[in-house]
Amino acid sequence: MFGLVVQMRRAVVSIPSNIAEGRRRRTDADYCHFLTIAYGSGAELETQIEIIKRLPFGKDLNYFKSDLLLLETMKMLNGLISSII
């Protein structure tokens, strides 16, 4: 469980970090590249949440808020990427 939590924290921090780094790059192509990396980190987090949901200690937890926030974040990233391409 500890390893999974560490991985989740890294993915969570990676999303805004990559957005910020990409925004400071000089070209739209670079920005889009880092947005895509951030989107990938969101996909990692989504997978990790699904894994926890299937583990014995995670079955009784409420995931509504985390699922909703992640979905909103992924939609915003997708919109940003689409607006640049």
C-alpha cells in the first residue's frame, strides 16, 4: 500500500508541474508535449485509483470526489491540448 500511495503522490504532483514547465517553453509544440505528459500522469493516477478500489482495504471508501476531480482535470487538459493542435 505504501508504494502505491507514493506513486499516486508523484502522479498528482507531476500533473501541474508538467503544465507549468510546458507553459514556460517557447513554442506551442513544447507546451503541447508537456500537456500530453501531464495527461499521461492523470491516466496513471486513474489506474492507481482503480487498483485501490479493487483491493480489500479500498472497497469501502468513497471515491466520488476524487473521481470527479480527476475527470474534470483530464477534460481541461484534453481541451488545452485540442486548442493548441
